[in-house]
Amino acid sequence: MDSKMKWRFPVDERRKAACMREIRLQVEEKRFRRYPSFAENVWNELRFQSPWHWALQGGVLFAALLVAVWGSRRAGTDSVNIAASSVFIVFAGNICLSGVARLFSWHMAELEQTLYLNLKQMICIRMLEAGVVDSGVLAILTGVGGGCSVSGTGVYFLYMLVPFLWSDVLYLYMLTAFRNLFSGFGQTAAGVICGLLALFPAFLEKAYQPDYVPVWAALSVAGILVLGVELYRIPGKIERGEHVCLN
Amino acid sequence: MPELRLDRVTKQFKNKIAVDEVSLSLKEGVYGFLGANGSGKTTLLRMLCGVLRPTSGEIFCNGMEIGRLDGEYRCMLGYLPQDFGYYPDFTAKRYLEYLAACKAVPKDLVHDKVQEMLRFTGLEGEQKSKIKTFSGGMIRRLGIAQALLNDPEILVLDEPTAGLDPKERIRFRNMISTFSKGRIIILSTHIVSDVDFIADQILLMKQGRIVGQGTCGEVTESVRGRVWEYVAEPEEAQRLNKKFAVSGLRNETGSVHLRLIANECPCEGALPVEPGLEDVYLYYFEEASEYVQDLERGNA
């Protein structure tokens, strides 16, 4: 203990206090930045959605359940059930993506792109949210409707997947290609067009016959690929900025 | 203390070059970009904020390219776009709280910061009103409030005083002056008096290039000997008005007092006078000055 004390340097309390004061001043002047985690960003993005938005998302899931139950009680009328579910899934996708479309409305995109949580990240979060609700709708319709279908759950899933994927491809394309058009009237028009297209196979006599399952499978694979390309393209377009500035 | 450096930054939209090889170094202070519509001010500001990506050239903040700094750069940034965006169904308070969350303002500071900004911009009494009920001036003030929310080290304001009445404009100028210590404030405008009062450095932009830079005194000095006053008959005044850039015209009984911009004495009897920033603006941006230069070269 004594040997340690012997080697201690004498402390000049006056100079120590001056140094500490200087450090304190430097620390006070320094700006501290906070970088929220991904989870915190997701929470921040979702908590500012309006109650109307959440009611709409909940409503879509509840309506999906009603459509599925209605279909399951109409055994033996496969094509009618599939057509009704297809149209519903198309409209559900349209409603779910309204949160993404909102980011481009009211000239907000340019400002959002300059925030810490920028437009690209906001879009990812809202797409994730739309994807979760959309997948929930798909799961309900396939799970309940497919179980009662003569085609079987797997094939029924394919019938749902095709309108689900291709309508989302169109909505996402509209979101960036026509700038502010995917809101209000434009969004409704896109929903109606997709709804009519989803209804189209019901008018073809053999569309839901087992012979055509490979066609549905091919359309699903193509849809996955095109949707993948579309999802990859959107962040790049935002990064370049021209689209953001002209929104 | 932040430092911004632009290295031969160019932005091209198809065949149009909006910003042409601009190189600049910006340190602490207020920088006022002055230029006519379409001179490339907004495009340059958008690139500074990372909204637009330059076609060529790079922008550095404290020696690092802003794209690489990514979120760290955006944390230092406050931006008021020319077309300021807002959600009309949000109240002013909720809107600022939303942006504070997106700007990564610490949670325990959000409430105080929002209230401070609402007070600062005189919107405290309207904090529970929906933005859709706001006047143009109030929306602009809300825009200024959001830009300052995160205590930015780099503040970029595109046409910040558009839509503000004279009282609000004065308040804004004072606000920027008090806020400028230790920060880079960049504002673009074509309202000459705004930069005249608050900018430490004035940058004149024309056709995507910086054609002049300096303090207000230095910039006005560049047009010394090119500003003239002349008292003319009404008919002669009309002729001169068509021929030269006129920065002032005052009718008096039987005569007209003209303030003309010309490289050489525009007419016999015209007297050179002390230039102002408005004269500088007209000299650099008024088409008539090009006409005058052509005339003097003997081309017109």
C-alpha cells in the first residue's frame, strides 16, 4: 500500500478543476445523436397511422372471414366461390396498399426523403404491414375456402395467388409510374380494373378445371418474379430522386 | 462545426443541364442563393439534401460523401422544400410529433421541442387545429417549425418567405439570424431583401452555374459604375424602359425618374449612383441586360 502511494503523482487540484470545467464545456457543446433501432422505427411509423386506417385493415380481415365462411356454406359451387374470393383479395390488396400510397400524397415524399427514417425505409415498413394483412387475407380465404373446395387447398391457394400477385404488381407499378395517380379516384379505378380481371376466369368454362392447374402455376411463378422485380425497382427509383421531386 | 463541399456537381434531366459543374465550400454562416426561376437553385438544394442524386460530381459533409453518411447526414439536416408537404388531416402538434419521431428526436425531448417550435413560429394557439384549416402563411410557418425540430446543423430552406406577410418575414429573418451560430444555413429565394438582410454570403445562380459569390458589399461592388439615374420626359422614359433594365421608376409631374442598369452611360445626362442588391439581381438576371450587352457589342 505504502509502495503504491510513493509512486502517485501529486495532483494540482486547481488545474484539475480547470481541466474538468473545460471537458464539461466541450461535452455540453457536443451534439448527441440518437439512432433508433429498426423495431423503434417500425413502431414510430405505425403509431402515427390514423384510427381509420387500422379500422380499415381490421375490417378487411373480418370481411375476408365472412367471404370465406359464406363460400364454405355453398358447397359444390366452386367457381362462384373462387371468383368471389379472387375479387375480394384484389380489393383487399388495394386497400392495404393505401398506406404506401399516402406517403406519396400531398407533396410529402420530398420532405420524407430527407428525414432520418427516410421515404425508402417508410415504404418498406408500410409494405411490410400491407403484406402482413394481405397474407392474412390470403391465409383466411385459402384456409377456410380451400378446405371446402373440391379442388383441394393447394390448388385453391394457386387460384388466389394469381390475382393477389398480379393486382399488387399493377398497384405498385401505378404507385411510381403515374406518381400521384394512385390515390383517391386512381386507386379506386385500379381496384375496379383488377377486380374485373380477377373475375374474367369465371367466364371461361374450364379455367378452374384440373387440366389448367399448370397454367395457374405458371402465372403464379411469373407473378412472383415480376413482383420481385417491381419491389427491387421501387427503392432504386426513389434513390435517384426524380420521381420523389415530381410527386 | 459542419463543413459542406460540392465537387463539380452536375445534374442533367434528359437534355437539360439544371446544375452545371458547381464547386463550392460552405462553412458556418448563412448562404443566400439568388437567381431567377429555372436557374437551378431548387435542384442544387435538393442534391444538398440527398433528395436528388447528382449526375456527376460529389457532395461531401465533413470530408465524407453524403450518400455514404446516409442516416447520419439526414440527422444533421433540416429541410423546407419549395412545395412543402403536409398531411391535411393531421393537427399541427401531431404533424410535428410525427416528424420528430421520423427525425430521431429523443422521445423525452419530443414534447418540449414541439412546444418550443410551435411557440417560436407563433402557432402555439393553433396546435390542435387541423392543418387543412391553416392559411398559406401558417403552413409556411409550420414548415419552418418542422425544419428546426431536430436542431439541425445544416438547414436548407427553399423559398422560405414565400407566402409570409411583411411582419412574419421580419420575424423569420430575425429567427434565422439568431439560429445561425455554429450552423450552415442555405436559403434560396428570388426575394432580394431576404438575402440582403440575413445572408453572410450571396451566391448568384444563372443557368445552373454560380456566376457571382461574395458578401452583400462585394456583390454590389461588382456592379459599381453600371447603375445610373436619369430624369427623362415620359416618352423618352418609355423608350429607355424598353431598351434597358430599369430597377426603379418614379413618376413626377412632367418627368420620370429612372434607375437604369447599363455597362456604359445609357444616355447623356445620366449619373452613376450607389448600387444596391436589386440592381445586382437585375444586372445578372434581367434579359434586358443581355440586350444591353448585345447592343454595346453592336449585335442588336
